[in-house]
Amino acid sequence: MSIAHMSKAMRRPLAARLVLGACLTLGAAGLGGCQSSSTDVDVLALAAQTDPPDVLYNQGLANLEGGRLGEASKKFEAIDRQHPYSEWARKALVMNAFTSYRGGDYDEAVNAAKRYLSLYPGTDEAAYAQYIIGLSYYRQIPDVTRDQVGAARAAAAMREVIERYPDSPYVEDAQTKLRIARDQLAGKEMQVGRYYLERRDYVAAINRFKNVVDVYPESRQVEEALARLTESYYAMGLTGEAQAAASVLGQNFPDSPWYRDSYALLKSKGLEPREGGATSWFTAAGRKILGASSGA
């Protein structure tokens, strides 16, 4: 008979049967049985509530598959309480992290996954736990106008998946989400840079645009960053730097509308894109962009 078809009496945990047997023995010996102590009754009641870990685990899975996330979480948590440090507790902990993620409780998902990694860093499910952390942060990335702490955390967590678990099945998706999170961070830098540019705080704007190229050379924001550098330097009267920025833009993105705009801006004053010196920031920036586009 399978566990699922066993009666409640047959599925009563061993601890409960031992306590009950002890009570009956004491009673038969005229020693008052278990009626003299409320503590004994509490122990018996607690033991009767304890299910085998495999039963709790399967119940948790059934609830999860049925969309009853709250009940699933309770079952997984019960395994952790009643059977700590067992194999079932290990499995239940990572499943509870997934259940919390599925239910949108991202903070709890992160906490459970981090606890799993601290207890079981070398197991097969460790990569999945790290992936859940990344997904939980990823789901909390706000629009680019707001603080991007979530994007930074998502990027860091997904990088951990890629670097620590390179053979896991989650690497491909982690790479995609890492790129998206980093593009979001670059987008935030661009937003702040444009804010300074509109207020003619050119030095502050240039620092932001250069940071996009330096830190996020693979992002979609690089084209605009180089065009904005051309615009900012040109507005400051630094035509050599403006020409160098446009040159890097043209070499890497010759068909970009941003390059057409930058080229037109220079041509309006009789200037053309021109490479910077061998040791200039622009030459180094060009190498970074080329390396990022080639996957180096």
C-alpha cells in the first residue's frame, strides 16, 4: 500500500506511537499513565501533528502545482521545522524559495535562497537557488527614471550564476537578463547625463556619458553616449574631443542615426570626425566597444 492510501492510524508518526505506548504501559503498572502531566499531553499532540518529510514534501508539490502557494509554503516550512538538516529539508528549502518567488514575495524568496546557499553551497540545487535570487531582483527592476538598486543586484546575482555555475542550465537565461539589467543601469546613467546636458552642466554630463562607455560598452546606450559626448564637447568649444568622439562612434556604428547627427553637427562648422591620439581616452574607448561587440 502506498503512503497516499495509508490510514491516519497507519501514518501516525513513530514518535507519537512511542509516547502513546509509554502512557499505556505506565497506566497498566498503576503509575498514573500520562494523565498526571499536561506536558506529556502536549508532547503527544505535537508528535501526532508530525508527518513524514516525504509526505509533507509531496503535499507541498501538489499544492504548488494546484496554485495554492500559501499551503505549499506551509508544507515546505513544516519540513524545515520538523526534520531540520535532512535531505528533505534541503529540498524543501529551495522549493520554498521558488514558491515565494512564484507568489511575488521576492524578499522572502531571496532570503530562503540565500539561506540554502549558506547551508548547502555544493549541491546540485545551488545553481538554481542562485538563479532564484537573480530572478527575484530582476522582477523588481523599476523604470529607468527611478533608483536602479534592483538592476544592480540582479546583474550581480546573474553574474554569480554565470561564473560559479557555468555548466548549469540557467546560464543562457542569466546571460540575457544580465545584459538587460546592465542596459538598464546604462540607461539610468544616460538619463542623468541628459539632465546635466540640458542644464549646460557639460562637465557633469560628460562624466556620465563617459561612464556609460567605460562600464557598459556592450549596452545599447553606447551609441547615444558617444553622440552626446560629441555634442557636449562641441558646446564647450573642445572641437578636437568632439571630433574624436564622433570618430569612435562612426568606426563602431557607421549606420547609426546618432552618427549621422554627430557628423552633421561637425560638418555644419566645417569639421569632420578625427581619431584621437594613441593614448587618448577615445582610443581606449574604441577598443572597449570593439571587445564588447566581439564578446572578448
